[in-house]
Amino acid sequence: MARRGIGLVYGGGNIGLMGIVADAVLAAGGTATGVIPRSLFEREIAHLGLTSLEVVGTMHERKLRMAELSDGFLALPGGAGTLEEIFEQWTWAQLGIHAKPCGFLNTGDYFDPLLTMIARMTAEAFLDVSYARMLLIDDRIEPLLDAYAGYVPPALKWTTSHAEAIEP
């Protein structure tokens, strides 16, 4: 990321995989921005060596602010919070709330069961194939960053507004 001039925006912690990623980005001369809710900041898990750190009131504010600051969303192997955050951004992209790429770094085939579920969702017509294809997936970071750079979102899911439908 640092070599490509891509800054990191993440939850602002100094622990776990994302704390390691933030340290690596900073060590390589890149920028790392954290957004952390006050409750976690007060528990002293904030990374105080970041390029910038914003303290917000709630987890909802954190996610919204990270979305505002980000040009794309990438899930690394993680837990329930990781899935909740990437699925929210993927849903927002489907709804046309943003046109930013979403994807998974599928290291060690970590996300294979999830990708199988997404394939089932399309097979059973719960998810249009164009929205499944909008997810960028690779097990290597360089090709994934190339895909992000060339990302073109699919057509909007809905194109007629209620205002247009009710105005004479």
C-alpha cells in the first residue's frame, strides 16, 4: 500500500492483525488513519503512533467516518466485526450509496466457505450475479490492488426514485 501511495483507514487499534498492518504501512513510509470509539480509546487499545487518529462517540459513527475517509474496502481474515463491516459496505455499494470497491484478501483460502455461500446466494436467486461479481477477491495483495485501481461498479440496482414516480 505504501509503495503505491495508498493510505490505510482502519479502526485505530494497536492490537491484532490490523495493528500489525498499520505498523507495516507506517514503517514503509505510508499513512495510517485510525477511527476509534471513545469506549475503546479509554481502554487503551488505540494506536497512538498513527498519522492521524480520530476519536468518535459510537461504533456507528466509527463505521460512517471510516466509510467517508475510504476509497475502497478490503477485508482481511478476521471475525464477526470484519464480516459485519465488509457486508455493510458491499450492501451500500449494491444500493448505490457509494461506488467504491469491496473485496477480500483470501489468504490461506480463509474466505472460501463465505465465497461458497455467495455462490449459493446467486444460484438460488437471492443475489444478482452482477453484485456477486462486484466483490474483488484474490489471495495476493498486488493483483488485488490492481483490481481495485481498475474497478468499475455495476449499474445501479434501482434507478427510478419515488419522487419521479409520484410527480405529475
